[in-house]
Amino acid sequence: MGDSRYRMYFFDLDHTILDFERSENETLIEVFKSRGIALNSSQIENYRHINRKWWSMLEKGTASKERVVVERFEEFCNLMDIDFDASELNEEYLTGLSSRAYFLPGAEEFLHQFKSTGRRMAIITNGVYCVQLNKFRIANLQRFFEFSLSSEEAGYAKPDPRIFEIALKRAGIEKDEAIYIGDSLESDFSGAQKAGIDFIWINPEAEPGKGPLMIARDFVELKAVLGSLEA
């Protein structure tokens, strides 16, 4: 890769660098198995639907993270007609999630190569701080990223542009010197737009004309898109 006008490459973490669904699946099965319940794939998908709804409320500013992480389990237990303490479920779930970190296909290899070119990289995430911190350590992400900024640290969650502004200040750069790479149109793309930062949508289901101009369905395509941006 040649020279670039970008001095910092910001990445989302879950669904972008790390395989969140695998960690989530393993942890949910473990938490409910310890209570005598063997979750099936349909029940796990029901949980994911509920979870996405609650995180969307966080992104819209209609629910706090503290409320989201507990009430998702309250709603799921009501749907399952089971009586477990939602706070305890959440604590065990977050503990289990903190102990797992799997790279998405091609992610680790891409990061090694990109870092070797001297590129600066950092993480901006809405994920729960303690979970993201542990996953950062487990995956040894400090090999690649200068820092990881969570919404809890920033006091603002994506798509609020202020979390991006804090990341820019920490990196010591201006907004036109940064690009953000993430999987979510609702939080990542919208937040980058509001902050005036260039964006690449990385998502296996990304389709031209359905969102940002710059898209990549995997890390091979991401490398090609980034290469096309070189000066």
C-alpha cells in the first residue's frame, strides 16, 4: 500500500473484527444449561431479536446501557415462561462473554498486514466496557490497535458524534484525517456521517446502493477498497 491521507483507521469491534455471534451463542448455551435448560437455535434467535431491539433503543437514546443489559433478559425469560433473576443472568452472561474472543475470517491476517505498513488503528465500540476490555486482552488486540474507546468511557454511544470526537482528540487528528470501518448502518455509518468522518461498510450482506458508497463484504474486499483510496 502506498501513502494515504488518513492518519488513523478506526474500527468497530463486534461483527467487524470479532465474531460476536459465536461468542454469544456459546455463552447463552452455557448460562442456561447451568439452569437445566438446553436452548435450541430458534430460542437463541428469539434472544438475538430481543437483544437487537434493546441495543437499538440505546443507539436512539431511549434506554441506558444499564437498563438494556438487564431488561433484554427479563423480556427473554417472559417469552420463555421461565422465572430467573435477569440481573444474575446478565452478570453470568457478561462474565462468559468476557472469556471468549474469536476473530472473523481473515481479520487477524488483515490486521497483521495492515499494521506492518505503519498504519495507525484504534477501536470505537458501544459494547459493555468490562467485556470489551477482556476480549481486547484475550485476542491480544494491543498488537494492532493504539486504544479502544467504549461508549461507557466516552459517555456517549454511537451514533452520537461525540464519541467519535473524543476518539479523534485522543488520536490527535482532525476528522478529515480519519476513516471508520464498521458493520452497522444504524450506529457505525450514521455516527461517522454525523461526525464528518469517512466510512467503509464491512458486512457480508453489504450491497451497492443499500447504504454507503464504500463497501466491503470481507477483508479481501476491504484491502482492495483501502488500496483504491491511496494517494
